[in-house]
Amino acid sequence: MGSDFGSVIGLGVDLLFFTIFYTWYKRTNKSADEINAATTYPLNKTLVETVKSSVDRCLPYACVEGEVSPVGQVLHSKHGEGHSGVIQSVGLKEHKSMKLQGVWTDVKKSIHDRLQTVPFVLRSLCGVEPVDIHVDDPKSASYLMDDLTSTHDVFTPADGGGFLSRTIDRLSGDVVLGYHETEKMLLTNTFLLGIGEIRYLDERLVLKPPINGSRFILTTKSKAEVIKSLESKSFWIKVFAVGTGVVGVSIFCHILYKTYKKNQADRAKERTLAEMRELRQRAVTERDERGGERDEDIELCVVCLSNPREIVLLNCGHICLCVDCVSELPEPLTCPVCRQSVERYITTYRP
């Protein structure tokens, strides 16, 4: 019973993972298809007229390319390296070596993590009558945070202090190794590909996350590279989905096989017990016809104390149950005499 329950739980968990991987695969594959089908528009007056003449002044999913240019305020690097941009991610992590369950393990603790953005546009590099397109909610865009330029990356070892201080740290199991300070920025004049919904709002073009749930993308990659990365990701997700599907089918077949074998065993047991009951009834009938009386020396079933002992329990070998009682006792069956587990039993009849 425990094994069957475990198999059912395993099948349920596998089905959950299969559903997750399959849904993930469909979503990734759909994103690749949508990006491939999205039209790339140059940033010029023609795009403005196209958007204005569209339904709701909107292109549901389209691609544009341009250079990053701030609108008003600009962010400067904190480290005086002459970098300026529109997105700035600053982080400070403490690196420790800690003794956990007798083993020294490296641990990172975030002390400071800040993301700052300012409004910016994508500006056409060339073309007739170029225009700007304002970027709305860049932090929600895929790929963008991975494409930030590293403007500062320094690890400063911790001052170990004196011998006594280092000894106390070692004994306490908490040793500070140093501090890792990073700064990443989306620099001005970075060439970006933007994929999303294009709307004409307040006399300007705006690139924003699609209202239909399609993937919003800002990246330094080309459109072909984005599609290729999504297709590669989709392939591996499909591999995991197929793998979990195969495991699920195997578990399901195992459950069906065990159920079939159990049903076969139960039917064989019922046939054997029915034959035993028939033999007992026949013997009782013959004794009654001869006018004989019940032999007081016959050993009775230890459970019902009325029928003769007819079952041999294995592997202990005790003969202590009748046919009726062995079929009524709960599984897993144990011997009423010695309490050992009963692997199987056979019938015997002593008239």
C-alpha cells in the first residue's frame, strides 16, 4: 500500500513538473514566433504616421532600433570614470567564510543593492526626418539588465586585524573575507533593439510593455540573436518536458502493472478460499449424513474460535486461522501467534 501511495505521489509530482516545463516551452516558443513575425520600423516620420493611422493609435507588437539618449537628467558613475547613462545598478556584497555543520562554506551577503533609472528615448542614427521614441518601464524589459555595461568591479579584502582577532573569528566560525563593490550602467549612446507595443501618446511615440502579455524586450542583441537564444532555450525546455513526460508514462505503466498483478492475485486468492470453503462444507455435510459429532480435538481458529484451522501462514509456518478470518483481517497481514509479517499463505484442511 505504501509503495502504491508513493507511486501515485511520484506521478503527481512528475505531472506538475511536466505541466510547468510544457507551459514554459509553449510560452518561449510563442515568444520566438511573435518576435520573428514582428515588423521592424525605422524611427522616422513614416512610423509616426503609421502609428497614428492604426487602430487605437497603436502597433501591438513591433521592433525599433536606436541610440539611448536621456530626457533631461542623466546619471553619472559614482567612481569618477567619466561614464554617464540612464540606468545605474550599484551593489555591495560581503564575502564570508562560515563554518556550517563542521564544513567551511563561502557565503555572500548583500549589504547594498540599488537600481536607479531616468527617462530616456531611443534616437535614430540616420534617415530622413528621424524621430525619438520614449521608453516606458524599462525595468520590466527582458535582457536589458544582463546587457548593462560594467563600469566598476572591485573586490577589497577585509582587514584581518591582529592575530587574536583572526583567532577569535576562526573559533566563532565566521570570517569576513572582503567586500565586492559593483556598478553597472546603461550608457548613453548605447545602440538598443526595442520590441514591444508602440503607441502615439501626448504627441509622441512611446515604446511600452505589450498589453496582450507578449514579451517586452530591450537589448543590445540583434533581432536574429534574440530569436536564436529563445529557440535554444525552448529546445532545452522541450528536452526537460519530454524527459518528465517519459518518467510520468513509466510511473503510470508501473502503477497499472501493479494494479493488474494485485487484481490477479486477489482473484486467485478468492478462488482458493472459495474452494476451501466448499471442501469444508462438503466435509460437514458428509459428517452430518453419517450422524457423526464434531471432534472436540479439532483445533479452532484463534480469531473466531468456531471454524477449524485451515490456513498455513508463511514464512512462520503457524496454522492458526480459518478461511473466513484470513480474508477479513486487514493488510498487511501479520501472524496472530508470533506477529511476524505474512508474505503468503496456503490452505490446508484437516477433517
